[in-house]
Amino acid sequence: DQQVKQNSPSLSVQEGRISILNCDYTNSMFDYFLWYKKYPAEGPTFLISISSIKDKNEDGRFTVFLNKSAKHLSLHIVPSQPGDSAVYFCSPSSSNTGKLIFGQGTTLQVKP
Amino acid sequence: NAGVTQTPKFRVLKTGQSMTLLCAQDMNHEYMYWYRQDPGMGLRLIHYSVGEGTTAKGEVPDGYNVSRLKKQNFLLGLESAAPSQTSVYFCASSIGGLSTEAFFGQGTRLTVV
């Protein structure tokens, strides 16, 4: 019973272009969504989040879009930089549980 | 400010041996979590705690036990290690509540031979 899926294991883009990472979820009780970034040999770190009452949240080069009807969210990075090369995890949460779950992750490679 | 500290960072166990992984946080967080990361599987929740003295099962709890006797510490135990438990283990903590981010430790790489 996988409640959150990141169907693209990897993504490769050229420096300066846009990176789009996708996440799908099944549980309509999720009402907050976070993205984390992970470098090799380090723990994940928080990147950006969005509440279910919004459809877009922007922070510098990073923008997250939420489509509640489709139970889909995406993370846009523009322009992409080589330092963005990492694994990105989607993490939905709901107000009635203490659980914090993650998708399978998407490995982004930004080529110079 | 140390944040979340995991001990040890590396360990090799023989099948059937036991061990305890320690997670310590100095941020006075209520919630703590243990995950394992395996190739292609992402971060899977093993057990979690929403406060001192409480624990709950996550997605993959079998073969593991946990304890949260002190608010700042969350222990993960393997009573009889199996090769299938070879993984990288991450501990995390958060204030708790809907919109709060989790802070992660550096991970423990465990190999069971």
C-alpha cells in the first residue's frame, strides 16, 4: 500500500534548463506536502513545502505546484545548477497522524 | 548546535547478532523517527514516536524494536540481525504538527553478513 509514488527514478538535465520532478499520492487526507533534498552520505534536508489550500509555492529557483484533484504535485527548479544534483524526496503529511512518509525519490543530475 | 546525532556511523554485524542504534537530538523535539534507505525503495518508516514514552509502528517494523525513555533519545534495536537488514538507517526529529519539517541525522550504514 504505497501512498506516495515518485515514478521517475532519475532525471538528467542541462545546466540552465528547467528540472521537473513529479510526485503522486493516493490518500486524500494528506493536507501538507514537503520536498527534501539528499546528497550522498548525508541525511535529507528540507527544501520547500506547500499547504493543500494553495496550488503554488515559490522560493527562489524552486517552485512546487499542487493539483489536489489529480493528487499530484511537482517540483520545478529553474534554472537548474550542477549543485542541484541530488536525490529529491516528496513527503506528504496529514494533521491526524504523527507519521512522516516519503516517496521513493528521484535522482536529479544536472550536467554542466 | 549538534541537531540530530546518530551512533554509530558504520557497523558490520554477523547474522544473528544484536545491536542498538542510538539517535540523540538537542532541539527539544517531540517527534522522532527511524527510517531505512534501500536502493529504489526510498525512505521507509520503521518506527516513530510522538513523545517521550510512546512508540508506534511504521511501514516496515518487523525485526526491529524501539524505545523512547528520554525525550532526546530514540533507540532502534535489532535483536537478531539478518542480511535483509543491511541498509542505511536514518533518524529524524521534528517539533510535531502538520507543517513542521524533519531534521535528519547523517545516517548509519549497517552491513549484516
